[in-house]
Amino acid sequence: MFDQSVGRCVAGNTETCERIKNGCKDKVNGTVVAHPNECELFVLCKGGEIFNLQAQFCAPGNGDTCQFHSVEIMCQNATEGTICPHPNSCIQFVRFISNQAVTIVCPTGQIFHAPCGSCRAENTNTCELIGNVCEDQPDFLVLAHPSICSLFLWCQGGAITIQSCPGGEILRPDAHIYYPRTRSCVPGNDDTCELFDNICFGRPNGILPYPTTCTAFVYCNAGQPMFERCSPGTIFKQGLSGCVVGNTETCTEWSKICTEHVDGSVLEHPSECNLFVVCMMQHPGVLSCSVGEIFNTKVLFCTPGNKNTCEIHPVKTMCKNMPHGSVYPHPSDCNQTGGLYSLPTSNRLFVVHFLPSTEQFRAELPCWHASQRSCVPGNDATCERFDKICVGRTEGSIAHRTICTAFIRCVSSLPVYLQCVAGMIFEPSLGGCFVGNTKTCSRTDGVCEGQPDGTVLAHPNECDLYILCVSQQAAPIR
């Protein structure tokens, strides 16, 4: 608007003709302030965008109604890879990928800083920018996070790094310098920021449950608290004076899960997908998968995956950063038609092997007991393993449960998968393989009776085989 007193145009309300006075007073250079009545202006937003004061940036919206577009229609006419502030949340932003608006959440303790197109440590409650508080500050300086007391800011080289306190702890009020081995956090309520330093006052010596989490406990000694954390995958159970296997999210005890399982049974953990449970003497013990792996409940084995989402990595990326020579079950198939296992030969390449028909990948847990990983008899439709089918049986041959062209030989209570010769099927009553129809599993008895040696007959269903009669016995020949 034109201000006659100064003889020039100045920033102001174009409807009321009031000049903006002191709009930039006490504001640091680069601070963006909303225009008082023109929502598509702050400096100048391009067509189809209006100014988002919270994000200090332009975002898709209607210049007439001053309403931001919803996420569903934000990407109309947007170029691939464009990033915009989320219309309703400062801890999220929207990226346009293949003409679709994909919502992405910033890491904990950060909000989206639209001018630089990235997430930064700011106040997640008010969405206010705090700027670079580490500029010109000494290395290892500790500063409180502006909104989350279980986080703190660590200065190094003038840059901000967000550090997280262990679960159930908050930043120590007198913490000023951070080194990896120093204790910057103390037990406290990360919702209210209340410290638990007086929890043992007036109490006798003994163990108390931790006030805000079941994965820790407090040991009181002479009125002083000692805070102890349960091992991963376990919870504190009052009355037992210790930690037991349980669901760390619902705090439900799982101590009796092994009462009906034999020693060595492997079970999934109730809440942590990077852990698994091993039964010994009807008692559960928790073991952890290697870094970058989660427990695959289908094959009872640790495979590359995301412990936060509990999703197994696809074949394309499962070998990334894995040691040379590692062997893993295929992420989705355990049989021959799709049953593969991957052998990383570098960070990007992998070798894929098909398994023998009706066998599955045997994934012995590498961090538990066995170093050998091989195949065991199993159902290739349900991925059920038959590794205990010979327990309690005498040594000998038994039928495979799903196909008739193979059988299982029991040796010292262990199953050994064996395949009949092509064109033959296993007969359980006789304990051997005989010529027969491999599709219907019916024997062709007596086909060579009365036939001279050398007689050639057609196989009942395999057209690339024939039957040769020798001493009135049938032998399939390819």
C-alpha cells in the first residue's frame, strides 16, 4: 500500500490500508512473517500456492479461500519429487512420487523445515523454530530439547545432533557436557518430565516396580534408588523379584509359554520381532537376532528385516550390508516353485538356489546352536516342517505326507528325505518304490508278468519314460 508520509509503497493490509508497523522487530534475519490479508503473499508464492505460516513456506492451496489443499489433491500438476509441508502437521511432510502424494513422518523430536526441505530439531508441540542453537557453541555441549524431555540436543562442530535417553529416563537437569560414557539421563516420567529421585524416601530396602514402564525396576537401599533395566524382551513381575519373559507393550507375563513344548523349541516373542524365545526344561529364554534381522515365524529363523515395522526385506535388498556367505530363507516361499535361499556374494549381488522338490529351507538359528543350514522334509504348500516326524519311531522308511514319489528314512529319530527313481512311487506297506502312476499314485502291478526279457512298454503317465521288462520285473528307463 502507498504511505503518503514516506512517499512510497510499504507492506500493509490492502483491505484496511493499515501499514504493518514493527512487523520485523526483534526478528532474526530470514524470519518469514505472514502477510496480514494476502495469503498467497509472504514474498510471493507462485500460482496455486498460499503461504503456510507454520511451515514458513508456500504450499498448495486456494488463494481465494486461503484453504490448503488436502493431501489427496496436493500433487495435482506437481513435478516428480516435489516436497511440500503437510497441511495439518508440522512433524510430517508430503513428497510427490509417481503423481501420488506420499506422507512422510519426521524422526522423533523434529519438525519439517520447508525452506531447506528437511526435518530439524525444533519444538514439536508449538512447531516453533529454535534455529541453530549450537552455532558458536563448544563441542559436547548438552541442551534440553524444546518439547521432549526424553531427548536432548548435543552440539558438535556447530551442528545439532538429537540424542535419545534410554526408555523410562529423561535428561538430567544439571547435564551440560555429553560424552558417550557419561550419564546424561536419569529415571523420570517422559510425559510429565517428573524426576523419580525421591521414590525410595521412607521405604524399606527392597525392589519396587518402575513407575512408568514394566521393563525396569527400582532397588531401594538406605533410601537411595538404584534403577535397573530388564534384559530385552522381559518385564518386571512383582512378587518374583525379577524379570520374566513377557509382552513389553502390554506388560503381560509369558513365563508359562514353554510348559507344553519340548526342549529346544523355538517360538516367536510376543512383542519384539527382533527377538525369539527358546524353551529349555519348560522355561523360556529370550535370544536376539543379529543387527538388521528379525525373526521369521514361518521358518523359525532370523532373516533381514525392519525391527520397527517387522517387515522382512524383499530379495532385492535382503543381502545389503550382510556378511559374505550368509544364507537366508526366501522371504515368502519355502518350496521349489518359489522356495529359494539367498547367498550374498557382495553388498548388492546374491546367488539364488532352488531346493529339491518337497523339501524346504532348514534355517537353524545361527546365534542359538547350529552352524549348518540345510533342507528338511516338509509340506511345500503350508511350509510345515516334518523334522520331528521320526521321533519315537524305529529306523526304517515311511511315506512322505504330501507326495508319493518320495519317502522319509528314519535314522536315530532324525528324518532323511529320499526320492524314488523317476517313474516310481513309494509303497508304505512294502517300504520301497515301485513303478506306478506318479500323478494318481497308483501302482502298475504285474505289467511285466508273462513278458519276455527286453520287452518295452509305455509308462502309465510319464511320456519321456518307458518300462523295460527284466525277469518279469518292471524297470522305468528314461
